[in-house]
Amino acid sequence: MATHAPEMPIQVDDETGVWTTDALPMLYVPRHFFVNNHMGIEEVLGADKYAEILYKAGYKSAWHWCEKEAECHGLEGAAVFEHYMKRLSQRGWGLFETQKLDLETGHAEVKLKHSAFVYVYGKVNRKVDYMFTGWFSGAIDQILAAKGSPIRTVTVQEYSGAEEGHDDGLFVTRPL
């Protein structure tokens, strides 16, 4: 297995210990810790209810992230979305590949390989990556709003690498 050092800048404040990448404070936690917490909440609420909560929270977070990163790096349009996919991939969530991005119509498709959730859950024959759905719409909607577009979107996961017959996940974004 080939490896390399992180490709994103990480700064640690000597006084506070806060980690920062680009314009935002970050947390660095083990994958099992995060996914085990995710699984524990899912057991109590059920996957559908938890997915609904995560969609809204993820949407808001992605909007904020894209707004701050666009400002920090002087990015706009598709470049913001590609930067977001790159950073998500670099942070260990999985490898996100934009298959389609049409900001004029609010359509996108993102393939997810090597999902952190699939690594922990395994083949459970259901979608386990639902945490990401709100992220795509939040990112795209922020980009659209920044350019003055009234279009808003919704994202669904078509399939997951945790389902039989699929090695990867696919997310589809379309206008509301």
C-alpha cells in the first residue's frame, strides 16, 4: 500500500490547540470513534429519522464551508464544488468523484469510492452513507445563491457500496 502525507494545510494554534485548515477550525478523530457514534444514534432514532436530521445539519454546514472556502481561496462556481470534493476526499470520508455538475440547471452526480461508513458497516444491504446527501445540496445551493440563481436542490443517494451489487456509492442532485 502506497501512502503520502496529507495534501491540505493544517495549522495548530500553539495557545489553544485548535487545528485549522484554510479558513476553518477542524477536528481530527479516529474513524471508528465517529462511525460508532453515528451507529449509536442510528440505533436510537432509526436510520430514516437520523438521515433527516443529518440532511439539514449537513446542508447548513456545507453551505457555510463553501462560503468560507470560496472567500478564502477566491473561488466561484464549479471550482468551489470541486474544491469541496477534493477536501472531503483528503479528509478521509472516502474518495468523491464528480460525475456530472450542471450549475445552470442544478444537477449533479457524485460517485463515492472507499466510504468511511462502508468500511465500518460492511455489506449490510442498505444505504449507510446518507450523512453526505445534505452536503451536496448545501454546497450547490450556496454556489447557486452566490451567483444570484434562485434554483435550490435536493440530493438522494441512489445506491451505496454497502449494498449487494455495488462497490461504490452514487449521489444524485436535482432541482427542487
